[in-house]
Amino acid sequence: MAISRGQISRQVSKSRSSKVPKDACYKKVKARYKVFPSAYASGAIAKCRKVGAKNWGTKSKSKKGGSKGRATKKR
């Protein structure tokens, strides 16, 4: 039973055309990064999925301090 080129090309195009719905993390990361897909974007998607799309990308509020966590010596 031989498979012709026409059958193979139809099977390949059929598998490529089936699109998976994208989640909120994918859309947020794609909007943020210019080069997509990249290693940075892939890591960002993984982090987003870990914390949840609602919480990803929001900065945590830090305490108001003058030194920003750096140890300063006065001489």
C-alpha cells in the first residue's frame, strides 16, 4: 500500500491548520516581547502559567525606603 505525495501533503496541511486556542498568558507575553517565539518569551509563558494570568506582570509594592535594599557605609 503506497501513499502518494498528494495524500501526504493533505495530511501535513491538515495537521498544521488545526489551531489550538491560545490562553491569556500566551497573549500577554506575545504582546510584551518583540521577538516571539524566543527563549525569554517561552520562560515568561511558563512563569505566567505558574502564577496565573491575572497576577503575572504586576509589580509588588515595596516598602518606601531610601536605600532600595543596598547596604551603604558612611565614612
